Amino acid sequence: MISGPPSTTGRREEALNAVVTELRSLGIRAEVLTVDLNDLAQAEGLIERAERALGPVDVLVNNAGVEYCSAFDQAPRNELLETVSVNLTAPMLLTHAALPGMLDRGRGHVVFMASAAGKIGPAFEAPYGATKAGLIALTQGLRQEFRKRPVSFSVVTPGFVAGDGMYQRMVEDGVRSNRLIGSTTIERIANDVLNAIRRDLPEVVDTGAPVRPVLALSQLAPRTTERLVARIGLDKMFERTAELRGRADR
């Protein structure tokens, strides 16, 4: 059902070129399109640029994201706005731009990359968690709205991802996940994306730990879940990260 060559987008052209070089070595036609999704005008024009370069977009993976770990009352206004623009508004605009073509062609799948922070919002990460919760709700609504149409939507919800830039910065600060919180890998998340598309899964949760009982508990007993999250050390991890980054910015 899904066809067409990949277009790789982002702000770091050097990293993108490395990915495209690897794809081309495998005989895959690929192009780099640099874009700053914090500039929503660039986001709105990205689908058109991609289709001019490579043809119809049948699969859209909304993977871009930013994260600022800080006390909410001390967070700069520009960081709050960028978090919402990149993590939530840009994926919504990209999907809105890609969807008419998918419907016309009678095929298409959109994947949103959320986070476990969108399930249980951790302290010192409230804006980030809010945007990821928005992606989960967006996926649910779109699946319902288009359930009788030839397109579909999935959300992948990772926890800490080893080697990923966001968690890697925490590791470099000396803050690591523990056995109870868990961690996953980039390779596993990539396979989760493929599996979600192939099987049309509503959501894939992959944290490296058995978190579904905790997620269910959060709906049945929110106050108990708050105490549990505090005991396993998740809030302390982000509080320590916020303190370290606050010192570095002084």
C-alpha cells in the first residue's frame, strides 16, 4: 500500500546528509530537505517541497521534537512557544498538508512520535509532556474521523531512548534511568514505527519496562500514581537535570 522514496528533513544538514548517503548506498532514492519547524511558515510548505523533490508522500513520520527541562515558573517564554510549535503545531500542519493527497490517491499513513511523558507528565517537563499528550489525542481523534477512509494514523510512545539526543544529554549530565523506569533503543523504536504502519496499530508504547499497569492505574487512581512515580525516582531525575542545566546557563 505504501510506496515512494524517502525525504529526510531536519535542521542539521550534516547529519541528514549522512543518513541520505547511507540510503543511497542501499540503492534507495533519497533527498535532504532542511527545515526549521519552529518557523511554522517553513512547516506549512514542507510537504509541497518534498513532493516536488520525490513525488507523492504516502507515509509521513512526525519525529521532530524539542525538550527543555526546567522549573515551569522559570522557563523562558520563547522555550514554551518553541516546544508547542515544534512538538505539536508543526506535526498538525504537516499532516493537514499531506492528507488531501493521500485521500486522493486512496492510500497513506501518518505516524506521530509521542512520549511516555504524554501519558504521565513528569515534573520539570510539563510543556513537553503536554505537547506529547496532544499528539496522542490527535492520533485518537484522526483515527476515529477517518476510520472509513483509505488513510490511517498511529502514535509511537517511547520512554527514554538510549543514544537519542534528549536522553543522551541527561546521561552526559550524570542522570540515568533505573531498572524500574527502563529505557529502549533507537533500533527498537524504528521497528515500532514500521510495525505500526504495517499492522495499522493505534499506539505502540515502548519504554523498556512493563509500564502498562502503571498507565492503567493512572486512570483508576491518579493520586496513588503520583506517589508511585515519585517513589521510583522519575521526578528526581528531571529535577536534577533541571538544576544542572540551570547552573550551566548562569
